[in-house]
Amino acid sequence: MNIKRAKEEIKNTIEAYLLKDDFGEYVIPAVRQRPVLLMGPPGVGKTQIMEQVARECGIGLVSYTITHHTRQSAVGLPFIREKDYGGSKFSVTEYTMSEIIASVYERMERTGIREGILFIDEINCVSETMAPMMLQFLQCKTFGNQRVPEGWVIVAAGNPPEYNKSVRDFDVVTLDRVKRLDVEADYPVWKEYAYREKLHGAVISYLDVRRNHFYRVETTVDGVLFATARGWEDLSQILYVYERLDKPVDAQVVGQYIQFPKIARDFANYLELYYKYHRDYRVDEVLAGNPSPQAVSKLRFAEFDERFAVMGLLLSRLSEDFRDCRREDAFVTELFGRLKALKRKLSGEEGAASASVAAMVREERLLMEERFERDRAAGLLDRETELTARRLVSWLGSEEGAADFEEVRAAFAKAADSRERLVEGTAGKLECAFDFLEAAFGEGEELVLFVTELTAGFFSAWFIRENGCDRYYKYNRGLLFAERQKVIHEKIETAKGEMAGEGLR
């Protein structure tokens, strides 16, 4: 299964395990709550989905890579305790609390969240001395003589033996006590994630054409060569930073993340062309409605991969504004809700009519700061939600000196106007992109590809759904979208096959 389906299965499992009956007892008792064993290649996103699942389920997360631990830190240290059995005293070996189990209790104490996920990574790569402990952990949910607290679901992850020489096979007795999910790399699913996380346009457009380079692991006489989803994501981040610092990116830099020399060289060559297209086509001028006739003519007669790259440039630039619009909308929407609550208090509906506006705004800010710190400590905030919360706290802080509610309302109106201007500007850029592509291709197949990518992008799809776009709907309907999309994808696959036949540059 792909990582998206695996995430759904884990969420379903957690909801099932944490379901309680009318007496407050778990419907599935702890002894029947099989640990989830997530098996898949390295760098495919196993660890990352655990953070997403915990946030979306509103529960805690304690994560450990077990290969970083010794037997003593995982199980605890032995000590001698005197016990009385049948009137005789005996020295008995017991253990201090496991560091891992202690971390679960510490997380509950710090956040107040009593249920969560205990995630153990690389569980089948432990040392010989740790192997029995891991089997005991999966079978009995204990480390030493300490049991995982009730309400905490165990999820473990490991790599298949072809990816790691240190892998140990589990026996049937252990496997018969776990819920096993096998995960494979899946580019279309990863692409959804890449759009949402705003990975670099060069990475997405390159992998669209060379999908067989998305995840490759080969063993050669020179060692293991590999390109992974994690590598592409980390490379994307360094590309953004190097661009800001005006530093060059060549095959050696790419090879630090994509450790498959031929693929690294191929991407470096593509990246050079990607930057060249950016200079040649002047994307910002295109989106401002001022494309040069030379750019239109050049694109009209360009090869397939150049056309695809230019569309990637347009989408990448537009996606920045789509994301900004969603952030601004989330901020203004949340702010509106806060101010409505403040207005109710001031009108006396909640018995606070005598309080000053400044004092109530300050009280709201302090409450938000407290909630923000608690949720952040619990790991319940993703990057977008955290950004919105920070902006709200900052905005409320700037309004603590307001003399009356009308002053606060005026400040909110400015924020709402700023959102509307941003939306209007982004809608105009999208129209300009359609103008440019129509000038180059008429109503050709390239428009279907463009609409396809707008549909696939998380922020672009949100923007169009919220604000509409007549040109988008026109091509979605008028070009017999589903049928022509299938034909175009077949052509893309043929083109990719021809490129693969030429070999890696």
C-alpha cells in the first residue's frame, strides 16, 4: 500500500483502539490491541505520518529510534530489593523505569493528554542484546517490568532486509501478535504532499517527467546507490536557501542528497535548464500580464520537456500566492471569530460589560498564548496552524492599547481588506497565466495539463474552490477533461519512455 493508505489505516486503528464503552472501558482491551508494524523502504515517510496522525487525532506522540538505545536505557537499570516469601527473605532483581516508558509519563504530565502513540522506529535493526527486549515489547507491551500506559497505542516501523544489512527477521509468534502494514513508494501520493509542503518547482517538474528517479535503490560494486523521497524533500529545502544566498547548485551539491550519481547529474543538468527558462521567459512579467512576444513564440515551438518546465515555473510561482491567500484567509477567519466573542462580552452577554476593551484584548491574548504553548508542547500544531496562532497573538498584542471596540474593528477591517487585495491580485495572476498559455498553445493539450496540476495542488485547489476561476472551469468542462487527460497522460508516459531509453545524462 502507499503511505497515504497506511496513514488512513493507522488512524482507523487508533480510533478503534481508543473507543470506549458506556462504562469508560476500552471496547478493545489492551491485550487485544495489536501493535502496528509499519514496514517499508527508508525515506518513504513512515516517521512523518506519525506526527500527522497524532495531530489529526488530537493525541500525544512519543517517538524513539531504538537503534540509538542500549539495553539499559530501554529496559532500565537493575537493582536489588529484599522481599519476603513464605516467611523467608530473598534478594530479588528489579529494574528502574525504562527511559522510554518514563518519556510517555513525562509527556502526559507536561501536556495533560492521557492517550497517544508510542512510536518505535527501526525496530528490526536492534543489536543482538536488544532483540529479545523488542520481541517482548511487541508481544507483551512492556520494557523490562514496566508496561506501556493504558491508552497508548504502539506503532513500530522497520525496513525490509534488502535495504538494511542489520535487519533481523521476526518469528511467526511475534508476527502473529502485530498488525502489519507494508508500504511502498508512490510518486502520485508523494506529489500531493509535495504540493502542500511547497517543495521546489524544479523537483516536482523533474520527477513528473522522470518518475523512475523518484525512488531508486541499487546495489553495485561501488556500494549502494539511492534516491529517496526524503532526499528529494531535503534537496528542495537547500535549493530554496541557496537561491536566497545566491549560491550555485551543481551535481556535487545535488549528490549530497540524491546519492545516485547518474540521477544527481541528470537533475543538476535539468536544474540549470530550469533556471535558464526562468530567465528566458521572465515568469514574473508573464504573471503581471506583460509577456514578451519572443517568450510566447519560443514556448509555442519548444520541446515537450521545456513546455512542461515552463508550466512548472508558472505553477511554482502561483503556488506561493495561493499559499499566502490561504494563510491570510485562515488568519482573518480566526480573528473574526475572536472579535465576535469579544463583542459579546462587551455587550454584557457574558457579564463583562464593565471591563475595558484594552483589558479584554490583553486577556484574550494571554489565553491564546497559554493555549498555543500547550498545543505546541503536545505536538498538536502543524506549521500552518502554528503560523496563524503566532499572528493572532501578535495582532492582539498590537491592539492592547485600543480605546474602544470601534478602534479594534477598524484594525480588523484593514486586515480583511488586505486579504481581499491579495486574493484579487492572485486571481489576476492566474488569469495572466491562462492568457500566456492560450497565446502560445491556443486551446491545446497543454491547457489540460495546466488545469490538471491546478487540481492536484492543495493550495491551488483550495483557492479555486473558495474564489472560483471561470477559465479553470471552462477548460475543465470544455476540453472533455477526463477523456483528454487520459490521452495526454499516455503521451507523457511515451515521452518519458523515450527519455529513459536515451539513458541518464
